[in-house]
Amino acid sequence: MDKTSVVQSLKVVVSKLTRFVGDVTFCKALFFIKNRRAINLDNPVSFSEKLYWLKLFGGLEHYSKYVDKVAVKDYVRSKQLESILIPTLAVYDCAEEFSLNSLPSRFVLKLNNASGYNLVVTDKTKFSEAQLRKMIAKWLKIDFYLITREQQYKPIKNQVIAEEFVEFGAEKALLDYKVYCFHGKPHMIQVISERSGFDQQHTYYDTDWNLLNLSRKEYPAGKAVSKPEKLSDMLYYAELLAPDFPFCRVDFYLVDNKVLFGEITFIPANANLNFLPASKDVRLASLIRFQNLL
């Protein structure tokens, strides 16, 4: 079992042990464990505190369709952006519906209402149908809301989605472009490279592609990357998909100079992220305004 699977299993165990603990108490305890200080929910200042506030009091239960990997595709289509969607091959409500023979040699499996539950299959002959059905059955039992206490996941029915495998050529890694939007406006782009489980490198840019002196303490800064030719398209798509949210992150891939939609997330890293230097963390947090939510 790899490190990612071990961490996921531990989180499931903890979620079952704490299922009767209220969301506020759970989140206060988690924040303290992560930061070694009490959270200030009455007057949140840091980026992490603002995200915790949104997680608990931001009405995220109304945002379920945007984080459901099946339903969000209808939302993207409603914005006339079907061309940026990765095609869906199948959707499974139960493990017995899965048929390995019906899928191409390469595909990707994802749990529709969770982060980190995905499997990239580059050669299906290396898997048996029974093996993948067992994994799907396990995924369908996951209650991601109990793991994170993110309200947007609570109403979603578990499904597993099979998508086309995206061929990204001879690049060492597929770059992940994450557009941070505040009240519907793109403000910053995070680029993740060397993405392999816990081995990641992050760089940050403003919307004019100026490299920012910003990092997360959990990950090393990566090497600067060239401004993507489709940057203006990504920013345009992000603004279309994030019209009224106090904060969200819209993720894209760029493959053969074509923009592909990844996901929309409202609480990155389950709110447990701290930007450095601290002054810039506070500056980012100040962009999240609560006036219309209180």
C-alpha cells in the first residue's frame, strides 16, 4: 500500500471514530492540530481561517453540483464550454455495473465526490475486473463529508466515473493550472509540476504571468514555467465558471495547446494551507469578503 492509500485509510478510520463530533468542534480540533494554535472564527484573518469559516458557515451545501465530478459537467456545458470537458466513458452506481471489457486500454477512474480517489489506467491488461470492482465498491462506501466536514459533499450520491485517458505527449509531467478566483475574478494562478503523490512543486503567478514570491510551507517552490499561450482562455473560462463565489479555485490542464477542465474546488487542502510569507497569506485572505454571507 502506497503512502497516499495509507493516509486515505487513516482518514476514513478517524472519520468513523469522530462521526458524532459536531462540525465546529471537529474543525477547531483539526485546525489546532495543523497549526498549534486556536482558530479565530469570530474574526478570521489568515487564508486558512477564512476557508474554515467558509467550510462551516458559507452555505457550501448549496454548491454540491459544482464539486460533483458528474454533475459539474452539466454546469460547464451550461456555460457553452463543452469543448473543454474530458469525455466521460461511463458512470457507475455500483461495482457490479463495471465492465473492464467495455473500456479502452487506457482510462481514468474517479470517485465523483471526493478528492484524491482516482486511478489512472495506462494498460488495462494489468488489472482484473474483479480487482477494479473491489476498489470501486470500497470507494462507493467513502463518506468524504465525514472526512473533511466540507458541507458541499454531504448531499452527493457516490458514483464512480470513467473518463478518457488524456495523452500529454513526451513532457515529464502534466502541468496543472489552478486559477484562484475571488468573488468571480481570477487573481492568481498556481502551477503544480512534478506531480506524483506527495512529491509536488508549486509556483504562483499573477494574471499577467509575473512570478510571485509566494509558496506553501508544505511544498517546495518549483522552477518557473513559460507563460502558456492559452492563458487568456483559461482566465476567461475561470471567470465564466466562478461568477458569484466568495472564493473558488478552477483547475485546468493544457494538452497540445488545448485547455481542458479539471475541477472546481471551494476548500483547497481541506482549508489546511498556509502561504508564505505570512503577510501575503493575510493579503490573499483579505480578498475573501463575508459581507454578503453573514
